[in-house]
Amino acid sequence: MKKIVFFTGSLNRSGGTERVSAIIANKLADNGFSVQFLSLYDGEQSVFPLNDNIKKDTLFEHNLNFKKHYHKVIIKLRKYIKDNNIDVLINIESMLALYSVPACFGVNIRNICWEHFNFNVDLGLKLRKVSRQLAAFFCDDVITLTETDKKLWLKNARCRANITAISNPASFDLSLPRQGVNSKIAISAGRLTYQKGFDYLLDAWSLVIKQRQDWKLRIVGSGEEQRALQTQAEKLGINNYIEWVSHVSNMSEQYQQADLYVMSSRFEGLPMVLLEAISSGLPLVSFDCETGPKEIIDSTCGWLAKDGDITALADKMLTAFTTFENDSEYAKYSQAAITKCRSEFAIEPIMNQWMKLLNYEK
């Protein structure tokens, strides 16, 4: 039985990366692998449910200045790998390769870097560029979320690692297709941060309601830009056409109440929100940012707007609203969203790719 460790910053985080890691880990455990999580710090509890047989460990109890304690991390990680006879280490954040590459040096272990953003996004951390180059050269495998990102790695890094694209799975059960518009709510969800581009969405919505005041925009989430965004909405005079909803425990219910999903992100890896939306039968409108949306959205289930073009995003929403006045047309888009999810982002075909990768012996 292969022993697999998912190496993470902190298992206690509640982001999309942690959610999908829990899904994959549970399925691997179901398929006979010995699976455990190792957090850099503060990893005793998982926000997302894990199988009872998945062990949870942490290198440090609390967050430290890991630049100052860099060598200590490597020593502790190397000892953990040896003491637990780990066969496969999966870094669920490319920055962790800064620790795992030296820790695994000379050890008989398969070191995998699982990239959740795209190669051109460093989130303001120059060391992330270094970590990706390290991973490309010294890791055994790099897993990207999209074929587009795989090409970016192959083009921009010296890749001795095997680069494999494996999509994230949709995390919700498939809904039945919808038969028509119900609430006239366009929904968008996520952390209220620069990356997610809600400022773009508000500007676009101010253009939309000049023509369609019968629809409302629901924004679900919280974050550091919340006050600035609400001030922006006030200045645009659109607060009567927006519903602000803080973090909720049951996002599936939110999707069921809406009729369209809109995404205005500046950049993504493979957005979990779009996968959740299509599993709920929601048609989609999104910016065509560098990686992610184009892998999910085609003309049967939604519309792509030119990246960063606010007028184009508004136009696509208006096109959707006009199209959806015909119930049978709406039903076609909803069915296409579910079909897309079932054929490309269901858990079974994605787990088959993981099993193939992990069972492959170099």
C-alpha cells in the first residue's frame, strides 16, 4: 500500500485548494492508498470533512517566520518523510517546493508539485517564481489544472518533471436541469479580494441595470475589499440592485436560488465556483482570463467576455438575460452545463487520471 502525504501550509484554511485536496484525498483513501495530511503549521483540524482513516500531522504548532526557520523546516520535513516511510509527497501549493525539494534530496520518494493557480501569477511573491522553477527541474511531477497552464510550464520552465494536466472535480452532486428562469438573480461568489475582480463586476452591473432593472446581482463572500466595494456600489447608485451576502455554510442553496453565475476574476487557475455553478445547472458568464474559464465555458452553456473588458461583460449578461426570456432556451443552457460537468469534471474520470499518475512507476 503506497503511503501518500498531502503537504499543505495549514489544513485549517477554508479555501478552494483545501477543499479540493480533501476531496481527492478521501477518494484516494477509498481506493486503497494510505493517505495523510502534513501541515507546515496549525493543521490539527480540517475545515472540510476527511475520512476517519486519514491521519493529520503538523510540523509546527504555530505560524513562524519560515524564512528565519528555513533550515529547521527542511530538517523536520526530511525526518518526517523518513520516519513515516512516505512513498509520495504531494505539495498542494507550489511555494512548498522550496522546502520539499531539499528535504527529499537523496530520499527514495516521489515528489509532486500540485499547481492551483497559473504559471504567470505569483500573488506578489517573487519566491513563487523560484519555487516553480525548482519544482519543474527537481520534482518528479507537476500537476496543473488546465492544458493551457501545462503549456505555460513547458514553455517557461526547464522541465525535467513530468507535467500533467488534471482538472479539479466539481464538488457538488449534479442537479436536475432547470426548466426556466425562477428568481432573476445573477450570482457571483468568492473572497472579496483584488484577484476576484468584483470592482469590475460592479462597474459592469451599473451598465446592465440601465437596461434590465428586473434582475438583481447577489454577491456572496467577505474579504479585505468589502468596504471599498460597498462604497463603490453606493457611488454608482446601484445598491438597490445588489444583494450582499456574507460567507455562508451552504453554497449549494445559494446556487439553487440563482439563475446565472457571473465571474469577473483578474486571474484564476481552474475556478471551483464555475464548476460548482455548472453542477447546479447554472449557465455562466465570465471574463476570458488567461487560464480557467475557457476550459469550462463554451457556447452551449455560457458566454466568455474579453478579459478585463467591463462593457463586454455587461453585454454578455444582457445577451444572457434576453436569451433566457425563452424558457426552452434557458433549459438548453442548463442541460448543457450539467452535461459539461458530468462528462469533463465529474469525480470518476478525474480520479482515474490521479490513479493512473500515482500507479505509474518511472
